[in-house]
Amino acid sequence: MDQQQTINDILSGLTGDYDFYNASLIATPSELKRHFEKDSQNGIREFNDLAGALRRLPMYQKINSIKISVTNSSLQESANHLIALLNAKPEK
């Protein structure tokens, strides 16, 4: 999600006891392009959508989230960062 208000709207509708983790996986523009090229070759997404993704990239810096760089990271390394985040004691 690239807009804080969207996150806030979703959170405002949640009830009960839960731990909320908000992480943004951030890539450089060149890394994002590389991911799009690979994904479009595999039929996962359209390469034409890259322009929109590049326009939204700076918006993630404005989100109140833990930023995790995925540039030069494998899928497994990125997953390990998320697992470490989930295993850490949440702030109350």
C-alpha cells in the first residue's frame, strides 16, 4: 500500500487484540525494473505497469512503516527480513 490513509482506514476497522506490523519492501528504480522484466517474462505482471510503479516508489518513503530494502536481495533474504521482524517483540 502506497498511501498512509489507506492503511489508517483499514486499521480503523479492525477490532480485537492483535499485533500490527507495517513493513514496506523498497527497491531502487533499477531493481524494480529488473523485477518487472523478470515477472513479465514469467507472466506474473505486465511490463507496461512499470511506469506507474516507478511513480509510486517515492510514496513509500512517506508511509509510517519499517523500510526493508530488497535491492540486491534474493527472495529468501527478503523473506528472512520479514520473518525476523515478525519474531521480534512488538512495541506496545
